[in-house]
Amino acid sequence: GAGVSQSPRYKVAKRGQDVALRCDPISGHVSLFWYQQALGQGPEFLTYFQNEAQLDKSGLPSDRFFAERPEGSVSTLKIQRTQQEDSAVYLCASSLVALNTEAFFGQGTRLTVV
Amino acid sequence: ELKVEQNPLFLSMQEGKNYTIYCNYSTTSDRLYWYRQDPGKSLESLFVLLSNGAVKQEGRLMASLDTKARLSTLHITAAVHDLSATYFCAVGRDSNYQLIWGAGTKLIIKP
């Protein structure tokens, strides 16, 4: 596709449920980022992939969060045993190379944990 | 620790006026980005600034970077309603891949 695609757009999960969020980056983009954006705040970095390698996962808030990009294209962010504080918009971005270039963002997945 | 502060956080202005949004950051940075976000939409890249003194312009928006002052500005000239959005700056360093984001400036332009 022409842009970064994320699915689902909206997800309501019961506390304790596992969720999986999908990101389809722009074809050929090497770099893929996940961010978490709370209401009224700027995005916060979660993790970074260069092709299939997860080079930085320092922003993942707990071991309940796990991300993968097994074939260097589509990525999945998984959250286990969701908690209310996980409610946020999860943004995926991709860029052609790692640094000094603009990243293109998807529309995000709004996760609400009830 | 790299911190990014934007001000103002909220700005309501009339069409036709000029205004500036400021982005201050706390430590040395190699790159600075400006993004626009409309409600419920994704972040749209506006400018990438990579060197001291860099100035970029697109339509009614102009961004500049002063790495010595650790300051970037986004200047809006003769604002129009279509520019209403939230504007974010984000700062990064070559030492890692992370971008640190400001809290955003919500801009409302009244006809």
C-alpha cells in the first residue's frame, strides 16, 4: 500500500486479556518503530526494528509487552494480561533508512482496557 | 536525559496573523523533526532539520534550528483555518534510534 497501515483501528480489551496489534509498513522500508501515545501527550518510544532485528526495546514498559518483525516487513506488538494503564494509542512508523530521514506514521490503534 | 519542551501548549489565533511555536531541548541533538497531527489522524511529517542554522519552508510554515541555543521554532505566516492541528517537535541523537517528543502545541485558527 501507499502508506503505513495498522489494524485494528480500535480495540477494546477486558483487563487481563491478551491483544495483538498489527503494523504493515511501507514496502521496502528498513526501519520500523512502535510508539505509545497517551491522550493529550506526545508519542513515547517503545521499540525499534531494523529489518527483522529488534535493535532497541528499551521503551517497552514491562515484560508484558512484546514486539516482533520476523520477516522484516509486517510487525506485531503483543500485550499480555492487559491493564488499564495500557490504554493508549499505539503508533507504528516506518522509514527508508534508520536515521536522518522522516518516518511515516500509521493512523494508530486505539486500545481501551476496561 | 534528553527532554523536549514545547510552548505554548495551546494557541488560539485569528486568520491572517503570524505566530511562532517554540521547541527547547535539554542536551545535544543531531536531528529535529516537526510533525502535524489532525484529530484521529496519523502524524504527518513537516520538516527534518539536521544542522545548526537550518531553515526550511513549506507554504505558510517555516522551521529553523539553533543547535547552540538548543531551540527550534515553527513560524506560521498569515495563518489560515486549514492549519488548525496539533504540532509536535521531536528530537533525536545518532547514539540511538529513539525520538523524544514534545507534548504538542494545539493550534486553533479562527476565521
